[in-house]
Amino acid sequence: MRRRRAPLLAACLALVALHPACASAASEAQVAQSPVADQGSSYRYRSVITSVMPRAAGLSVQVLQFADRLLLVNHTGRTVTIYGYEGEPYARVLADGTTELNVRSPAYFLNKTFYGDVSVPPQADAKAPPRWQLLDRTASLEWHDHRIHYTSPAVPPQVKDRGKRTLIFDWKIPIEVGSQPGAVRGQLFWVPESSSVSVAAIAVGAAIVLAGLAFVALVRRRRRGEGGAGPAQNGAEAKREAW
């Protein structure tokens, strides 16, 4: 049986490789690279969404990893377009779930790293007609958007007291749902060190509780074992040993 599988698998792979439609799809998928290969967001920042307009059933947007990137999911039955830093179409999620990137958009290159510290090639032209390339067919887009985070390792000048929650700036990302223009709006905050300590303290506390429960379960098992190995206990003793 194993000897027959190998030639069959090889033949199937050969057919896939030779089929023009498959080859074309593979070629398209390789052109547009994922814009989330690098992560650099610090827990000192929090980017929060305050509104998504227009309101559309099936459209959701959320911030991932404090202020690192955005995730947009489109189940509206309409095309959702995200616009770049110069007002050009940067990406779109089609009604059928196909996600495409405009490889002529400067944002296509700038969004490859968290800080946007890349050289934008000459072929990037915000005024040129879009050249759409397939990214995937997940009905979603995950991307670094430099409008939602602070693109420098230095402490923002707005932060006068590092121990105080501070608004860094308001942000806005233009989108379009079908033919309706709109925007995703939000705010970026500096979060003091004490907030991270609180999270750590909660995690430690939860670990202690779990360890205590495990210890109780262990003691119960041992006492049940001792009770089964020795003489039968009377009713009063059994009640006294019960948890």
C-alpha cells in the first residue's frame, strides 16, 4: 500500500504544478507579502478604538498586541477599502473574502516594519492607479498602521509624568465600505509601569490559587488511599476526615 501511494502523490503534485490556474494563484500569492512580519509594540502603550464608521453588520476592527497592529474582518457582503498615508487605496477585503494589497501604495512598503524604517522604492506612487495583488482569502487583514502607534523608541514628549496615564494623540484611518466613506478612529495612550505590575500580580495570584487547589486535591487522594488500606473507620471518624 505504501509503495503505491508515492507514485500517486507524485502524479498529483505534478498535475497541480502544471495546471495554469494553480500556477497563477501560487504566483499571485507570492507577490504580496504579509505586512505583519515584524512586531515592536511596548506594553507601555495602549491604542483603543473609539468608533468605526460607517456602522455595518459583519465589519469588525480591533487592536492587537497593545498598539502593534490592526485586524479588520469583513463579512458585510461588500468590499471594504483601507486608505494609506497619502489618501491612496492601500488594501481591500472583497465581498467574497479575498484580501488584496496595492503594491503601488507607499503604505505597502512602510507597513512592513513596526517603525516604518524602510526605503520606499521609486515605483511606489500614491497617485498611480492601484495594482492589486492577492494576499489571502481569509476575509480579513492584519497590518501595522503607523497612525495608531508611536513610531519611535523614545518616550513621547506628551509624557511629563511616566507614572501617569497620558493621551499621546487621537488617530484616524480612512476606510470605505462599499461606496460609503468612513473611518476607524481611536486614541493612543501611555500606560504607567504600575499597570504592568498589576497585571503581573494578578497572574502570580492566579498561579498561587491553582497551586493551592492542586495541593488540596493531592491531600484528598492520599487520605482516601490511607483509609482504604487500613481497618474500616467508624462513622464518627469518617465524618471527621471528610472535606
